[in-house]
Amino acid sequence: MTIALDVMGGDHAPQAIVVGALEAAPLLKSRLLLVGDEAKFKQFLPNHLPPNVELRHASQSVDMEEKPLHAYRMKKDSSLMVAARLVKDGEAEALVSAGNTGAASATSLLQWRQIHGIHRPAIASQFPSKHGGFVLLDAGASPDVDPEHLVEFAIMGRSYVQKLMGRDNPQVHLLNIGEEDGKGNAFAKQAHQLLRRHAWFAGNIEGKDMFAKQVDVIVCDAFVGNIVLKTCEGVAEFIVDTIRSQVPTHPASRLLYWPVRKVTRPLRKQMDYAEIGGSPLLGLNGLCMICHGRSNPKAIRNALLTTEKALERELVETIRKSVFSELGPVNE
């Protein structure tokens, strides 16, 4: 297995990306290709690279604010493009990037194309909950979709939960404004009608119940999903910052809060995006792991470990077989 890492993507690139890669290297069975402008990131490398780490030069990089199609057309030697080509040419099986999400999605899609039967790719983001977490998709890849595409999202989400979260026969919920059948706008009603044809569909779910009930997969369009993702990130940061602000700065007074730290430590870990590190873009003939733009070394390390886990458990091939099984050999 080989993973291509976009060293130049991210708010803290290339240093945080390189450091995270070096932390992950001893834990990986995979070969790791660091793709980027060697003149800009070699200073962060040790004199002797780990045996499973290699360098691939790319003279350009994609800015975080750059338009995806412009980057694809004009920057043929960007670290993102070179990494994607490595996957297309069979030298790597996965691409990991903390750079421009739109550019990573567009480049992967245009280079690898969709799995037969999948019309729109989807970002699968894992969330914590009282019952071991769930995955929500689409979290940002395809904001303009048809109700039929949510069935495809559901099939891909089930494959993710089976392979990466170890659950048999995962159930799927549709994010809606009410639990009852018939709730929601025309899009949600039509999606509900299509999803209910499958035995694994568990009905609608409201946003307030996602973290309390037993949930495996939640589907929605990317416009809604990305708002949910960003809102949850903001609330999590608000809670952590509020707790920190209440702790006194005086050393003697801080001792009184040591028992509280024991309670809050698991909470902080659950809400830390860096624990998983990245969210895969599902539905393509290759694995693209998209990391947060502000990823630190811990996030990159964990994203690489999650990517290797997905490769070992053949996530892409599982999705391909599931689509064929659920939707048939022809789904044009």
C-alpha cells in the first residue's frame, strides 16, 4: 500500500504536514510519498528518512482560496495534481490533503472519475455520540444533488461504518426537521420515499437527536451537511473555551479544578477533530482523505493511520460491490 501526501496543503504547511508524516511513518505499514516543493519542506526533514518515506517533487501548490477548476487547469504540477496522478497511474492507492477542499475534491474526481453507479461523490465525516459515534454524508462535496443521490450516499455511508467502525448491518437516517413521515420540503419527502424501499432505512432524524440516539449513518445534501459540520465545530470550541475560561490562573486555585480535568479530558478528546484526522471523499476510483485546513501534526498523523485502515479494509472496493448489489449492474 502506498499513500501520497500533499505536503503543501493546509494553513500550517509544509511544517505541520511533514512533522505529522514523520510521526505516522513508524506506525504505518504503507509506503508514504511526500509530494511538494522539496526546496520548501526539506528543512523539516531529518538527515535520514524513515525507510517507508520517499519524496516526490512538485513545483507548484494550490492556495486555500483558489478556485478549484482554475487550479486544476492552470497548475498541472501542483502538489495536489501530482499526488492525484500518482493514484491514477497506480503508484499510490490514496491521496491525503489538508489543502483546498474544493480543489482536492475536483482534482480527485476529474483524475479518477466516479465508481460506476455513483453520480455524486460525498464527504463522510465521523461525529462522536453517546453510542460510539456516527458518520454523516455529504459533509461538503456535492451541495446540488437529486433525491436519488441520497440513496447512493446511504450505500457508501454503510460501507464506511462497516469497514472503519466495525458495525454489522448499519442503519441509515435522513436528516430532517421532524421524525414523522411526510416531514420536510419536497426534496426531503422525495428522498424519504426512495430510501424507505431499503430495509436498512430507519426513517427521519432531527438534528437534536443525532448525538443521543443509536445512529450509524445520516444522509443529507452537502449544503445542509456542511452547515451541520461547521456548527458542531463552533459549538465544540465554544464549550472547550468556556471551560478553560472558568479555570483560575492562580496556581493555588487551579489545584481545586484537578478533579474537573478528569471529567473533561474525555470530552475534549471526543470533540477534537484531530483524533480522526480526516474525512474520506467517497464514490471515486481511489481514496481521497480530506483533512481540516488548520490540521496540526496530530491530525495529519491520525489521518494517515485512518487512510491506511481504509486501504487495508478495502473501503473503495466494498463501496463498488455494495453499489452493484443494491442498485444493480446498470445505474445510469
